Amino acid sequence: MTEAGAYDADALHGFAHDSIARGSKSFALASQLFDRETRERVWLLYAWCRAADDLTDGQDHGGTMAPGHDSAAAVERIRALTDQAFAGAPTGDPAFDALGFLLTEVAIPRAVIDDIVAGFDLDARDWRPRSEDDLLRYCYHVAGAVGVAMALVMGIDPDDERTLDRASDLGIAFQLANIARDVAEDAAADRCYLPVEWMVELDIPPGQHMHPAFRPRLAVMAKWLAEMAEEYEASARWGARKLPPRSRWAVLAAAGIYGDIAREVRRRGDHAWDHRAASSLAAKLGWVARAGWSVLRRPPERRISREGLWTRPRPDGVHTHGECAGA
């Protein structure tokens, strides 16, 4: 465990706040619902994730990718700086120092952080899914594992694997929504996260999914993604009942705000990519209000099962699909 005294906490919190404010208006809004301590820790984790993602892509908070960027070398740098953060050594990079400082306050297992870094490596290698299982595994590494880390920051016991599975589900739901929304942007960057098996099933030639002639079939895949996102979102909402009230409020608000992205893509059908799907401020505030009300009233009695959902690998290397009853 690193020593908190090695870091300027105020400077790192300020840096992390600026990072989330620039990187995601939706997450920045939802983060305001946490208590101060949790909010600042969430910002620290976000700052590290955002910086590592930008290093991989050669971007600054999701901007234009730098030409000739060496993504593989960037991932090696991420690994090296993350090693330093876990060792409690200053890194010279505020985002990685933010992770180091966070680790003085929250015991996040190295395996969880390594799972997130594995997602950056997948992007660096221009990895593409062949199957739906591949797609969900990718979503776990780039977002589901972040959900696990966030749950630990919110106080979930590291041994509470079933609740951490639900936290992973929320990240997976977010990433499925991202993929549905960003199909056109990904294609422009020569990336594609739609499973090859889906393309074959809908008779779309490789690399041709953005051709106007295939737009109706692409809309079918977007519908599949949105329906999957709703399943994982529903599972995560049930898991959120284990969180403290302020954290549950923030998580449920974020789930609704991000869920609207997938719902909007599905609603638009063939026109889903004419312009980027986004939630209005009024819609976001509506979810904040609804989430607050759901925290105040009694949780629903009908349990949402995870049966049939993809489940993250366990620390011992075991991987399952779905879960036993009772979670």
C-alpha cells in the first residue's frame, strides 16, 4: 500500500475533477450525487482511466488521434506507470499519481486494474470480436472491470463477488450503448466492434457495414446491442441496492442517462447515425430526480436474475456464463 503523504491530495483532486468535467458531462453530473469522499475517489479513478485510454489512442480527452501513434508502446508505458503507482512511487504523470493516491485509500486488487489495462491492449492491437461472447469479453475489459473498481471505491467488499458481477454488468451496459452509438465514428477510424458472426448472419460483407445499402441491417444489429444493454442495465440496477444511498443515487442516475443512449439509437432505426445520439440536460436531470425517488422508496421486491448473462472471470481464473440462483 502506498503512503498518502507522498501526494498532494488537493492538486490531484483538482486535476481529476478537471478530467471528468472535460471527458464526460454525463459522468460529471452523476458524480455530484456521491458524498464528497466517494466523489473525489471516483474522480481519481476516472482520471487514470481517461488518461490511459487517451495514451492508447494518442488523443486528448477523446480528440483527434495523432498520426503515426504507436499504441503498443503506449500500452507498455501504461503498464510501467501503473506498476509505479502500485509501488507507491511518484510517476511524473498526475493521472497515474491519482491512481497511486487512490490506492492509499481503497484496496483495489491488482487483478482488477490489470483487467482494465487488458482492454487498452485489445484496442492497441486493433482487436475485433468474432462472436457475441468476444464482444462481451471486450466490453468487460474496457468498461465492466471499471465498474468493478468503482464498486470497490463505493465500499463494496472485495469478497462480494455477486455484487461485483452486477457492477461489471453496468459497465458492460454502458459499453454496449457506446458501441451502438459510435458505429459510424469507429468505422471512420477503421475500427469495428460488431461481431463477425453477426455480420455473416445478416449477410453484410466485411468492412461494408456503413454502406447505405446495408443501413437497415445495421439498424438490426443496433437493436440487438440496445436490447443487450437493457438486460445488463437491469441486472446492475438490482445490484445497486447493496450500495450506500448516495452512491446508489449516483449509479441509478448514470444508468438511466447512459441507458437513454442505447434507447435513442434503437428508436432512430436506420437514422441512428445521422448525428450522434445524446441525452439533453433536461433528460439527465429527469434521471437524477427519478433515481433519487427510487432510493427514497422501498427497493423492488422482484429479483432480477443474471441467468444467461456473461460473467466476468473470477480472480482464480474461473469464468462462467450466468450465475447460480440467489445472487
